[in-house]
Amino acid sequence: MADTAAPRASAPKISFVSLGCPKALVDSERIITQLRAEGYELVKTHQGADAVIVNTCGFLDSAKAESLGAIGQAMAENGKVIVTGCMGAQPDEIRAQHPGVAAITGPQAYESVMAAVHEAVPPAHDPFLDLVPDQGVKLTPRHYAYLKISEGCNNRCTFCIIPGLRGDLVSRPAGDVLREAEKLVKAGVKELLVISQDTSAYGVDVKYAPSLWGDREVRTKFLDLTRELGSLGAWVRLHYVYPYPHVDEVIPLMAEGLVLPYLDIPFQHASPKVLKAMRRPGNQEKTLERIRKWREICPDLAIRSTFIVGFPGETEEDFEELLSFVDEAKMERVGCFKYEPVKGAVANDLGLEAVPDEVKQIRWNRFMARQQAVSAKRLATRVGRRIKVIIDEPGPTVAKGRSQWDAPEIDGNVFVSSRRPLRAGDIVTVKIERADAYDLHGTSA
């Protein structure tokens, strides 16, 4: 008897552009996981794809310009474009430049994105062939992954429009986060990078309600979640930690080796006047004292932070206070941004005098030069030590990796000479032989 089964339709092809921060990258991973689960094929070029999805960033004007440029390129090369992400919360701005986009959805709107995809390109799903790994589809290398624990933010910093784009804090149940983390570790992930808009506020919105993980309950609380993540056997790195008092409680976990001695705290400035205008915590002396106590408890602690120069009303005296703070805090890793007047931000309406662009640039240069000197001194203290390094990029004789004090993409590297081949994801002991302003160099033991 002849086989009369209809041939399986070829999988519809989707091209995907992911812009913005790691939190947006996690959104992209969730959308891509759902696309693959429904049988869509992901392709690298817009031409020949059945549709293009652009996950946008809308925080700064420069990010908006990049997003609009990516949408324009997708429209020119394909024509069937679905826009999502932070800038999707401002659809009029997108349609003003690209009226022909197929659909626009806001951030975290996974169901709306998939509905738009179904409308533009119906799926051709075969449940026996279209398999997705248990941990979902990841856009990071296999050995590390971002773990998003909440959405949104309850803070109202005057320079930021994220709450308007992503809403107030919504924490994921601790059990859900831990189950996802378990799957990632079982799939070979060696490093979990914990992210959210405000990581240390985790659980405030649900009053730290417990949820089931395995045979016991775990509170939806920053300290409890961090402790449990540390039990999974992977490196755990904490990002975007707003400096609430209870952050002090996680430092002993770092001293015990349960989580990495790395704390990413966006201090933003040091001048009390500027911090007040930003609606940020503003006691510099108290902050320096906390940092000293943290390092007493965990001497290996590395602190990463970000700062803004040129905020409206910032005087030379304010900037000098910031430089003094950098000198005294001796942070290992620091990023600096020149203030941009983001449309919709409260800072635009404070009535403060704008700092000229040329002054912003001069202050940025001075800040980076000052921090470079601090960073070089801190790195020099690592020379002669044997440290653990996770390999990111193998090489014939020299591999590139990171220490426990370095996050991917944003911090420094460790260049490792080795007689034996090293693979991505290997965690090796390295003797550090020299340091420069940002990186370490050593030999695999």
C-alpha cells in the first residue's frame, strides 16, 4: 500500500536581533525557546527569512537610535518585521520612522510576540521532531548563563525610565528560579549570573513568600535564594545589587566560598547633592564604611560599579567628591557613562542647569584615568597568586578566561598560557605572573 502521508512542510524561518542589556538577552532566550518549541528555524540573515524579530532597547537615546537602525535594516532586507522589547513600549516613536512594521509589543510580552509571529508566519510544528533542550535555548556560551529572578523595579531614579517601560517589581517564586538553575547546571552551565533590574529587592513585592523546591520551602528573599543557588556547585555571580542594608548579609556567603566574592552595585555618584537629585542613597561616609566592613569579612571581595558624570546641576565640586570616592573605595571594576537626557525621565524637569557636552567629556576622561590607576593597583596585588579561572576562548598556546572577580563582556580577562589544550568552560588553577591596567596574565598550573 502506497504511503499517502503528506510531506512535512519545511520549518518557517525567523531571523532574530537581540539588543540591550543581559535582562533583554534573557527575554530573547525565552522567545527563541518558544519559537524552537513550536518548530520555527532560527537563521542568521534577514534575507530569505519568513520574518524578523527585533528585541529593542529604549533606555538611552543612543540605544533608541541603534534599535531604530536595526529595525530599518530589517525592513530593507526583509520587510516583515516584528518589534518587541523596551522601545516597544513607545510604539508611536517606532511607527513614525517605520510605519510598515508588522507588529509592536512591549518588554516581557512573550505571548504577544508569539501571537504576532503566528499571524505573520503560521508554525509548521512536528512534536516528534521539534525538540527543545530541557534548559531552553540560550544565546550565551554553553558554560555560563544569565538567571533572571524578577522583572521591573520599584525605585524611581530620576535618570531612569525603566519602571515606565517594564513596570514595578515582580519577583519569580524562589522554587521556579532554583528549578531553572538546576536545569542549567545539569546541562553543563558552570557559572550562573544572577540578574534583574533590582536584584536585592527580590521578594519585597510578595512579602518574601515561601515556595516549594524539592521537598522543602524556600523564601522568596535575596539572602535565601543566594544561599540555595550557592549549593548547586556552579559559580554564582550577583549583578545589579541596589545597596540596601540587608546586602551586608550575603558577604559571609562570599567569605565561605558559597558564591563568588563579586558584588555589582551601581552607586551612580558620590556627591550627596547629586544623589539626592537622582533619588539615590546619598551617605558617602556610610557607604565607604560598609565597603571597609565587607572587605574585613571577605578580603577577596571585588566590587564593580557604574557612575554617571554630567548629571544636571553637577558642579566641579560635586565631581571632585566623586573622584575622592573612587580613590577611597578602591573598586576593582568601574564603568562610567556621560549623562544623556532620556525622553520621559524626571531629571529633565528638575530645573537644574545642564552640563555642557564638552565638560561631560572632560570629566569622563578624568574619571576613567583616575579609575584606571586604581584598577591597575588592585590587579597588581593578584600577581604571584594561584587563582581559579574559567576559560571562555581556547587558543593554541594561550587561552582567554576570567577570574572570580570578572564578569563576561564587562570586566577584564585572564590570559592563560598552557601546555595542554584548554576547553571553553574548563575551570583551571592559574599562577598569575603579571598584570596590566585591566587584565591578568598567567600560566596554568
